Amino acid sequence: MRALRRWAVRSALLGVGATATMDAGAELVRRTTGVPPLDYRLLARWIGHMRTGRFTHDNIADAEPIRGEAKLGLVVHYSIGVSFAGLLLAWRPRWTERPSLGPAMAIGLGTIIAPWFVMQPAFGKDGHYLFGDIVGVRYWLPTVERFLAKHNVPFERLDTPVFALLRAKLPNVPSDSCKSLFRAFLEAPAPRAYAVSEDGRCGFAGAQKDAPAIALRECRAVSSGECALYAVDSEVVWKEPDPGLRQASAKPAGQASSTGSR
């Protein structure tokens, strides 16, 4: 009984510590590159729908939200970390006393394989976000464009089509990361929103029913100035501020329901 209690305590400490370290790294990446981490509400939504017998989705973002999914998502996220730590200590009971790289790498590989081949495909809509959703496009599209240009293959760049949204000029976003985020916004499924700040920072959200609110929150998290929505879905909603007035908000309240915000 004592050994079981010791295993449980060590698993909890190790799992929570490892998961918190991973979250800290994800937050650092978000602040430095703008690449958002997984929204753990979607994880909770996936788990919540299992009780109705539904284990896969066409697009998890379109699934009916469940009550308390923000808190549940964090609980599930950290519980998974504790579970993997428990596996490590069940396999190597004295690993915390004599840590070694091999067992830790093996369990770490499991933490990659499980979401990659189980969770993300079950989320639907190309859950790996590699070929057209949210952030994956920023990695492969520039490479494809360079390849086509090098071999003189005609193609239409995303920044020069005839569509008004893509033809619009971004206001005060000099950084490459913000321009990359806008490219990701263009390829993200709706509901989607892109926000900019008066000091040149930005934020976006895609495949979220409350995308405008999330985009503003992401922008405010990295900006010391006011943030405003630049685009929602396929419409540019940003306007040059009137003289003497500061741009403080985004879309008129009467249009909020059409963006899927809540």
C-alpha cells in the first residue's frame, strides 16, 4: 500500500511538472512567434461527446460545446501528463532516484504518437493542421511558392489575388510574424478573426465560434496598446481611426452574431 501511494504521489508531481513545463514552452512560442497552442477546450469537447458514443468529428470546432469545457480541458490535459508519468514510473519504479534518458525518451515518444495518431485525426478537418488549417499553411505554402517560382510555373500568390480581403493593406503590422499570422488567418476555416494593435502587434483565431473575442484576447496578451479587429471571416471590418479618437473596439455590436462570437 505504501509503495502504491509513493507511486501515485511521484506520478502526480512528475506529470504535473512535465506538463507545466510543456505549457510554459508553448506560451513562449506563442509570445515569440504567434503560433497558438492547442485549445484545450476542444480536448474537453472531444471527451465530452464520447459519452454519447461519438468518438470522431468532421470538425471538432463545429461540435456542440459542453458545459465547463475550459476547466475540463485543463484537467484532462494535466491528467494525461500524470498518466504518462505513471507509466514511466510503473516501468522504471526508481527512475526519479536514478533518472536516465532512454525511458524518458520512450515515454516522450508515446506522448507524440498518441495525439498524432489518435486525438488529432478524431478532431477531423485535417486535425494535424498541416494542409490548410490555421497554422500549418505558414510552413508549407512559402516553400511551395518558392518552388513554383523557381521553375517558372504560373501561380497566383495569396497576397495578390483580386479578392478584396486579400488585396487589403494591413495597418501597422511591420513584423514578419504578424504577416505570417495573417497568411494563416486567410487559410483558416471560419469562424475566423484577425486583430491588430496600435503598436504593431496582432492576434488571430480560426475555427472558433467566438473567434473575434479570441483574436482580440490574443492580441491584447502581447500588446501594450489598444487592439481592434481587422477582419472577420471574409470581411475587412477595420477602419482608420478618426482624428482625436483611438481605435478601441472592433465590429459594431449589431454584427456580432454573424461572426459567431459569444
